[in-house]
Amino acid sequence: MKKILLFFVIISALYSVEIQVNPEKNISFISPKEISFIKEKFLKQHLKISTEDARTYLKDNRILANMFLQEYSIPKEDYLKWKILIEEELSNLYVRKKEQEKKITDDVIESYYKTHQKDFIEDRKINAVVYRFDDFQKALDFYENKDANMNPKKEEITLITSQIHPVIAPLFEKVSEGQILPPVFFGRDYIVFRIKKIVPSRTKSLEESKEVIKKILYDKIFIKTKKQIIENIEKSGKARGK
């Protein structure tokens, strides 16, 4: 079978834009940048995965993508989908680049910060160890320290006060570092929480908030900027086909 050298080739209507990979070469090699990208992608979905899990995820997808290309052809309707998605990404990226040429002054940033202070309050965080049990009596014995040799399943978590599930939220209203909370049935387990550290709520400083404010302000003018850019390009005749 003829070797497949291109992983994806977006149809020529996208002009010079191509996504290329040599999938049959070094399939097992996963770059640090690829791993970082996948970890960030999962993080945006509120899922934290390990470097090894990210590597496995990428490698498995690459192997299966190769198998698809060796056994089947890419459906024509998918060319159009990828073309439109890539054009959209490049369009947004172009507008963002042009936006950043319009400098937002420190005075504007400071004014926004002062009038939206509540938006820069960082919620209280609780670092805790979670102990899981399949039986209430075991959880209770652990809580009361009746069995010092008990070795339950455990994990460390960080809870943000405003995001704690309403079912267990009352447990954390008045807690202190080092405290062990009584057993609660949550999910499929009986759970005991041990509070490790409490990071109080605080208001982020102006300096800490600058980049976030810039993004907010750029988002607010995105549609307007895009419209202005399109109008200027069409007036100048730089658009393809002119």
C-alpha cells in the first residue's frame, strides 16, 4: 500500500493553508508542545490530566488516525468542515493581531478595574485530603480514629467555595486548618474530608488583573474591529477576487 504522507490537506480553496503531518514517521514521538496543548485543552473542561495520560491520548489518536488513512478516504463533506473551521480560526487570529496594535492605555485599564472591583475578587480556596469508603461504619471509625491502621483510598483536592456542590457546601462554611469533617455520602462513596490549608478570599491587585482586563476590553470591541477591518480591506481592493 502506498505510504500516506499527509495527515490532513485542506482543499485548495483555502489557498496556501495546509495542515501537514507525516504520521507514519515517529508515531510514538510526542512533543512537549503537543502535551501542553492537550493538558490545557482538558483543563478548560475542568479536567486535570497527567503528562503521561496526555502522551497516551495523543499517541492513541495518532495511531488510529493512521489506520483510518490507510484503510479509508477522508469524506468530502469533512474537507468543507475543516476548511470553514480553519478559516474561522485564522479570521479571529487576524482580528486579534490587529486589535493588539491598538494599545489600551493604563488609564483605561485602571478605570475599568476601579469600576468592576467585584469581578476581581478571588474566592476562598480550601485544600483538603479526601478519604473514600464504601461503608459508613468504616468512614465513621476513621473519623473517630478508632482504627489507626486503616489505609483508605485518598486524594488531594482544591475546593473553591462558590463552586462546592450544594449538598456538601454547608460542611465548609466554618472550617479550620487540620480539621477532620464528619462522614458524608457523596457520589458513590462515604467521604471524610481533612482540611489542609485555607486560602482566604482576596481582591486581586491592578497589576495582577491587567492582562485579564485587556482581554475583556478586546473582546468588547472584537465585532466592531472585525467590521472595520473588512470594510478597509474591501475598500482597498486587497480582498482576493478583486
